[in-house]
Amino acid sequence: MLHIGHGYDVHAFAAGRKLILGGVDVPYERGLAGHSDADVLAHALMDALLGAMRAEDIGQLFPDTDPSYEGADSLVLLSRVAELARECGYRICDCDCTVAAQAPKLAPHRQAMRENLAAAMGVGVEAVGVKATTTERLGFVGRKEGIAAWAVALLDDGRC
């Protein structure tokens, strides 16, 4: 049977941090605030996978109260979620993600993000979509206060 999951995450900008999106160090004057590396794209994708599995969310799986996750590489966490999916009998069929950022421009980094996310999940790059958009200067993203990301994931439990 096929299972669909949806994930969403948002992080505010913070001075003195790297901007990591889809495992790519994107050159920008600020990074994102968070307990881990604050990779909003990887976080949304993890929650989409967990949602398709009807499992707990990343806040429960990797709590920000646990010091072992401070500064954690979100691609490592994504690998753990993908491994959990496989252990539970799921195959990751397809994922699609959207990142909303007024700045910086993300299109030049899209392919590297796809490759990083695919490698972390152990799937081919053709199974991962990444798109970037602005919010036409509307809302917190448009005011350059942070970045949001959405993801959907399609898993197969082999019962089709």
C-alpha cells in the first residue's frame, strides 16, 4: 500500500550561523536559528517521511532538549529516519520539497540539495524534487525574517 506524508518546518534567521539547506552551505549573511544545524529543508522532509509512516515527528524523535543533537547535521538525522523507514518495511518511492525564501537565491543550489537529500535517504536523485520560491515580499519570509519549507513523501509498504 502507498502512504503519503506531509512535512513543514520554519526557522528564523540568526546572525553568526551558517545557512544550511538540503545539506548545502549556502553563502548568505545569516544562517537559521535552531538546536541542530537548522536545515529547514531536511527537517520538513524528515517530518514528511515520518508522517507517511504514521510515526512520531522529529521533535519527538530528536528533541531539542537532548544535548546530543546540538549542532547536529540534519542529513545524518535524515539518514536515520530513512533507515527507520526501511526497518519498518517501507520503501521511499518519491519526495518533493519546496523552500520559501525571499533571499538568498536558491536556484543555483537546487541540484546539490537534491543530490544530498537523495544520498542521505539512500535513493536515486530522480526520487527527490526540490523547488525554491519567494513569497513576493509577503509575511515573515518576505520580510527576510526566516525560511519555510514543505515536503511530501510517498512510501510503499510492499502490500500493493
